[in-house]
Amino acid sequence: MRRWQLASFVLFFGLWELAGRWPVSPAFPPFSNTFLALVEMTRDGTLGKAYLITAQPLALGIVLCAVAGIAFGIGMGLSRAIEWLSLPVFIILQAAPMAAIIPLLTYMYGIGLTSKVLAVIMLAAPVIVMNSYKGIRNTPPSLLQMCRSFQGTRVQEVVKIVLPHAAALVFTGLRLGLAMGFIGIVIAELLITPTGIGDLISYHGSTADYPKMFATIASIVAVAAISLHLLQRLELRLFPRD
Amino acid sequence: MKTLLSLIVWFVLWEIAGRLKLSTIVPPFSAVIEAAIEIAPTEKFGKAAIITLRSFGLGMALALVIGIPLGIVMARVKGVGRLLGMWVNIFVSAPISALVPILMAVVGIGETTVVVTVFLFAVFVITLDTQVGITHADRSLVEMARSFGARRHQLYSKVLLLSALPEILAGVRLGAIRGVKGVVIGQLLVAIIGVGELFEVYSNNFLMEEFWALVVMVFLFAFAVSEAIAALERRVEYYAAAR
Amino acid sequence: MTEAIVEVKGIGKTYDSGVEALRDVNLSFPKGQLSTLLGPSGCGKTTLLKIIAGLLPRNAGQVLVKGKPVDGPGPERAFVFQDFALLPWADVLRNVAFGLELRGTPRPEREEVARKYIAEVGLKGFEHRYPAQLSGGMRQRVGLARALTVNAEIILMDEPFSSVDEQTRRKFQEDLLDLLRHHQKTVIFVTHSIEEAAYLSDQIALLSPRPGRVSKIVRPDVDHSRSPDEIRRDRGYLDTVDEIWGMLRQYV
């Protein structure tokens, strides 16, 4: 496994290096330049500071989304009435390009933290809600019958069977929600007002410092990939699949 | 249908909220519908729609033409699967919109960037799901076909692709949804063409009825595309369970 | 004649789809004996068992336990599921104690009882394993231990050995008889295996399909004091099997 991973990295970065050196466009720096830019930006702290700024709306948005989204998803799963009212809306929201509404956020809430938090929430909420909902709905009927056969009450059914079973999908929803959150914060920072990572990208883009621009972009992709990968490992640990 | 009833309730609530002027940015639902009817036949909208559909179509076509074969190769050739697998997995959940500024710098500000954006948004999930579908294609079906002397191309056309079709279609549907997001985001970032431009114009000029009309139309489009592919999925559903 | 601890009178069941699953079923189940519901797929035997358990509503008739009509599940009846129905996130100990947990029995007490039955079904040492780490046969032992732990007089078993391989199945059947005799439970058992029914049962109710009806009641002439292998070669056992097959083959 390790050997293939290494080969994979080498292949990717190797191709990148070659592509960069090919005189296609001055805006496409080779891997080596990008890597050096990355090191420089980490060293002088600009990258760190940018992440600190970007992390705020992302973390805030995800936490709010998680609490409200999971609660709502569970509500949808347990109550047929709530499900009837909300399910069609969330199905549409999952397919919809929520990014279209972001310009509106700027209008309503200005260019500050609120808009960005809302952007994260808007993109992450549908998937968190839907996964929590599915976790509740997909409780194996056999387990529910078993609970009834031992004269379990409805409350016991929900607390001891439905909720623990839903936990796995809720976690998946959170992981996918975080992925959407990253997407949301990047779009927000590129569209609303550049701050943090978005600022670095736009600034270096406008000053034509492409290695630094690329390095920033690569770093956010890497940060997203690593955190999601870690979450997935955690998920498999907590909820082993048969 | 129950779903329709639920949506009607929402439209009614929207109408009431709009009439009561609960929020400056929410006009009554009827006003939004009126605006939709007004702008739909205009030339401006027509042009924007065509550009958007064109970018979407091209980007998706590229994603299908590259994604599906790539997924097949990744599933059937162990080495390729292992080399590329990690990257496909990374890019499936990565914030691809971060790459758009690069595209703008390299490819320029225009439709090409949007097409590439759509392509990048859609291709990874299509590749991944195709790979999964082919990998999990029933081994015993493959053995059975071989035992009756099937040649390689027959194996693909008569067994593998059909067996993997449910997963492939699922991947295409997800890819299409992402593609719509891609075309909107791409156009918003590029800001001078298509519906992305219209969104900016409407919100900057506080033309709320038009803005929401456009939102509704784009959302409906995304939903329609998703449902169209879901209909295809349902047609192959009958054998998905029996594999 | 031993008294009946469970009786069903005039049971009828029609599904929402319009399919009539059971029609006018009348049976009595003697106390302390193992009775089997046997028949081909679609004859309604699992439906009948779940009606007796109180897990499915019936459209007609009555279920009487110790002379009194019952409507839902009760503490005197415990169910063993075909697909085990174990909580995947709980260990064996918690799964076995689950019935008592639902009743509010304090933890130390219910775990003590659970441990006893875990040992009795032969799973001593596995208390802290999880279902995913157990084989099918072991999972079913957990299901059985769970049913025994609540100290119900009547145990209802829905094709408990069908998800288990043949060798494990045979051993299971032998162990089951030992266990039940020791605890003097009444068992109502559902199976589609004629050999299993003939081996285990004191009484077999043959059900014919569409709609489910009792076609015959057979009392196997089997001497359970002999060793398992002797029983399987015994005349009475083999005759019973033939007799039943003769009656059921028309439905296949």
C-alpha cells in the first residue's frame, strides 16, 4: 500500500513539474516553484494567519449547522409531519446550486463574518440534515420488532435503538457537511470579500505571483483532504462495518 | 401526491411572507412568478440561458467521455486504480472552486473557464462511481460469461457495463448536480457571462423579484436534470437488487 | 393430556395487499412441550408465530395464554429471531441482558442473570465480544440466551437455525433439547425442515399454504432418551419424516 501511495505522489508531482515547465502559460508554475512558495509562506506566517481567519467562519458555521442540522434531521426522522413538510425542500436543496444565493447574503449581511458563516451553513446544512434523517429512517425493522417483543416502550425504542443506530449516518453527514463547509468558505471568501485564504489567493493572483497563488490553493485542497481523511478513519473506527 | 401538497404549502407561506413584507429581500411568490414570466422571453435572458446550457452541456459531455472510461480502466487495471485512486478520492470532496482563480489566470476569463469548471466539478464523482460499479460487478457473472467463451469486448458490452449501470448512473446523476453547481459558481466567479452575471446584476440592483425568479428557474433546472437521470436509474433498478 | 399453555382459536390474518395469510387456525400448545409449525414457504407459519408473540395484529380470532386472551407482547413470551436482531453496537453481555434492561432491572442484577445464561448456551468468555466478531451460530446463541434471561415460560423461535450451516445446526438442535428440558420451557418453533421438526418436536402442526390452515397434527414417535445419532436412525423418526413429506409434497 505504501509503495503505491508514494508512486502516486511522485507521478502526480512529477507531471505537475513537467506541465509547469511546458511553455503553455506563465500562470501555471511548476511543482518546485509552488513548493518553495508554500514553504516561504508557512515560514513567514502569512499562511498560518490566513488559516486562522478562514477557520473562524468555517468552524462556527459547521458547529451551528451540526447542532441545528442533526436535531432537525432527527426530528424529520421521528415525526411524519415534519418529514412531510421538510423532505421535499431538503431534497431540492441538496441538488440546488446554493452558491447562487451568496451574492444576496452580501447584500443582506454585508461583507463580514455573518455572511461567511451563513454561506457555510447554507451549503453544509442539507447534507447534514438528510443524513441524520436517513439514519433514523433506516433503522432495521427487525431491531424495532425485537424491542417490542420484550415490551419496550416507544421512548426506549427511540433512545436505545433508533438513535444509536442513526449515530453512524449522523457522523457520515457531519463528514460530508465539513466537505461542503470547505467548499462554502472558499466560495464565500472568493465572492464576498477576500479574507484569510481567499484573500491570499486573490492578492497573489492580482499581483501575478502565481507560485504563491497556487501554493495557497494547493494548501487548502490539502487541508480539506487531510481533515476529511482523518474523519473517515475515525468514522470507520467508531462504526466498524460488518 | 403528498410531495406536491407540501410544496404548495411552502408556496403559500412564501406568498404570505412576501405580502406581509416580513423581509425586504423576500417578495411575494406571485410577484416572483410574474417576474419569471416576464424575463423568460427576453433576449438578455435567452442569451444567458444559452451560454449557461452550452457550458453545462460541454463540461458534462467531457466529464462523461473522460470519467467513465477512466473509471473502467481504474477498475480493471490494478496499477492504474492504485495510482490514481488516491487523487480521485481527494478531488471528489475537495473545494474545487479554489481552483477556479487558477483557471481564470491560465485559461482566461470566459466560457472556457466555466466549461473546465463544470468538467472538474463533475468528473471525479463519475469516475469514482464507475470504478466502484465495475469493481463490484458480479464476479460470478464474469466467470459465467467466460465459461461460455465470451471475448473481451463482449465481456464489457454484455456483462460488465450493464452490471455496473446502476452505479454509473448514480455517479452521473451526482455529477450532473455538481455540474450545475459548477456552472453557477464558475459564472459567479468569472462574473461576466451567463446566469452568473444575471445573478450579480439582479442582486446589485436590488431587483429581488427577478433575482428569486432566476433562483427558482436554476433550482428547477438542477432538480429536473437530477430527476431525469433518476428516471433512467429507476429503469435499471429492477435488476440492481438481484445482482 | 398435558394442559395447554397457549391456545389459538379461529385466527385469521389478511395483509393490506389483500393476500389472506391465515384462515381459521385452531391449535393448542401443551405446557412444557416443543411444538412446531411446519410447512412450505408462504403457508403463514411465521405470521402465525408473530401473532402469538403479539408482534403482528390479527384480523380474527383469539390468542389465549394460560386461559387469558392477549393482544400484544407479554413477559411470559420471549421471541428468538431468524436474523438474530442483535444490537451491533452492544457487546454480548449487554445484548443478552437487553430484555431485562428494558424492564428496568438494575444493572448488576441483570448482568448476573445474563452471565449465567451466556455460560449455559456455551458462550462463556465471549461476554465482551461484539456481534460483528461472532459467527452466525454464536449470534443465534446470544439470541437464545437473551430469550432465556427474561425468564419467560414460553419461547417462540422463528426458523432460528436457518441462517446457520448444517453442522452447526445439528449441534444446536441437540443442545437446544438439553437446555429446554433443563429449564422446562414451552417452545413454539417454526421451521421448513422436516427432519428438524421430527427430531425436536413433541407435536408438529402441518400448515398448508394460501391461505394458511392447519392440515394435520402429527406427534412423532421418537424416543428422546436415546442418543442423537440413534434417534436419527430410529424407525419412529424415519417414519414420521416420510409421513410428513408425503403430506407436504403436494404443495411444492
